[in-house]
Amino acid sequence: MPPIAKVRSSACPTCSNSVEPHELTIHGALDAMRRGDLSSLDLTEAYLRRIERHDGAVGAYLTVTADRAREDARRADASRQAGEDAPLLGVPIALKDIFCTSGIETTCASRILKGFVPPYDATVVQRLTGAGAVILGKTNMDEFAMGSSTENSAFQPTHNPWDLERVPGGSSGGSAAAVAAGFAAASLGTDTGGSIRQPAALCGVVGMKPTYGRVSRYGVIAFASSLDQVGPFARDVADCSLMLRVISGLDPNDSTSLPDPVPDYPGQLDPDLHGMRIGVPDEYFVKGMEPGVEASVRRAIDTLGELGAEVGSVSMPHTDYGLAAYYLIAPAEASANLARYDSVKYGYRSPGTTTVVDTYLKTRGEGFGPEVKRRIMLGTYALSAGY
């Protein structure tokens, strides 16, 4: 855990002295709550105290919903006492501020959405709360998910809890930092071009971008619709599998969601990999790759072989075109998606304007940050006739 994790809590008098409530994995917390050694309210209070004491330095959260979290936790404890159970009953979770949340401000870390309170929950939020999760709040991000350091937020940067002088990655840096710092048992982020995988790596947690269509995007504020995906951050792979099982599945509100049955991800965590074939792309070991990163990846590849997998090299010759394709597709879709922020239906409106065109220009000029403006301009250019 990061240095700030050394602060100890008395929220769980019956827990082992060597493990504080905020250090528990999801499966560990669920076991403790099912045994009666820990209540959801105690666990939630431990996280809320930690956020209050330390998030001023980290900046992982934009909104902390303390009262709602306590209410959710009390409800979870009452359900458990009544003999009920659910996959995430009583587990405190954080949400990237890109997910619509009924009654809770949702800004996408942009001034143009400051004060916007959605009238409904995103499908993944419904599925988490339906599984008994406690919502702690909304986490910081690069504005409209455009960035890789969480320095492009309109409100504050997020710092890496392992070293406050370093970035946590992005755009889901707040979600990754919240899990790494012990501010939430797990969190949700989104990944368009690495926005879960990269901050998970930088913060030392498990992050996963699922297959496109596996998780509904209904109620997720769009960046690039053909690339955006929702995925979990957690402390270990077992927790990640629990989160993925809850949020996956067909959603009639998302025409791109897959109708395939949701596998039992936790039940498939078998260390015996005999019969599995794994290809390692030669092109992924690029010039300039940090030696420590390459060494870690190669150690992981060796471990897969030791567990029984057949590991071999493969070639993906179009890899070199990936970044160029991304910087055509993603900004083009962003230009189209962000056209809806016109000050008419919701969100920020520039004061003192006299004409419709003046209102549009000033609102978008004042509401969007520099990185978002750059990507809108790139996308608009790419979409123009002749280009």
C-alpha cells in the first residue's frame, strides 16, 4: 500500500491487527461481513475517514456522497441480518465521474457540465447497486476522458498515492488512485485508448478493459463511441472478476451490447493453464520501452508458461498503424459527440450573450478545456470533406 496507508483505523475492533478494513479485498470483506466480524457501515466509515484525512493530497474524488454511502451501508447490513445476500452486498465502490448517477452531480471533469445532475443511473451503476454495492462518490478524470495523466481535469489534478510528485495515469486516474490509496474497495473506469489499463499499471492495481459490447455503455458520457468501454479497477484479479460479472450482460438500452451469456468469471480463475495457447505479439516490444516494464512483462509471460500455457510469438503487422487510426477515429467521434453541448438543453451557459451563435461560441469556448478543444478541432478537420 502507499505511504498514506500506514494510518490505522479502529473501525473494526474484531479484525486482525495486521489488516485494516480499508486494506481488505472485496472477497475478504464479504467473508468478514458474512461471518459477522465486520459490518458494511464500519467498512464504509473506515473508507470515508480515510478519504477525509488523505484525499486532499491525492485528489482522487470530485464528489463524496457520504450520507448516501452510510444509508446504503445501513440498508446492506439490514439485508444481511434478514438472511439476504448479493454479490457485492455492503462493498464500498467508487465511480468515475463519467457515469450518469441519479441525484448526484456528473461533470466528466468539465466546466461545461458543472452542476449537471442526471435524472437516471447508467446501467452499470444500476447493476452495482442492484448487487448491493455502496456508492462512495465520483472520482476525478481527464476532462471528457481525454488524457493519460488526470492533469486535464477542469477542477484539480490527481496525484499518484505511491508518490504524490507523480501522476496516476489517466483518463481514469481518480478511480485507479482511489483503489490504490485505500479510498474504495474497487471502482469503475472507462477505456477508449488505454484509460483503464494505463492508470492501473501506474497505480499498481488490477484494471481490465473488457471485450467491446460485454458491458453496457448506456448512461456513460460519450467520448468515442466505437472505442469506449467500461471496466473495473480492483486490488486483485479475484475482485476484478467479481466486478466484471456484476456489470456485464446484454442491455436493451445499448444496441452494441452483446447477447452472449455472462460467464462465471470468478469460477474460471484456475491457475492450471494447460491447454491454453497464448500469442505474444513481436511488435508490442517497441524501441524505447522502459527496461523495467519489459522485464515485468516478460516475467509474467514466463509465469504463464510455468502454469501450463503454450506461449509463442506472433506477428501483428498492422500494429504500427494503431496510433494513427486512433487519432482519426477518436477525435472524429469526439467532435460529433461533443456537439451536443450547446448550452440549450443542459450544462453551462455563458452569461450576457445576445445571439444564438454568440451563445454557442462563448459557451463552448469557456466550458471546454484546452485538450478537449484540440481534439474537437482535430476531429472536425478529419470529418471535413476532402480530408
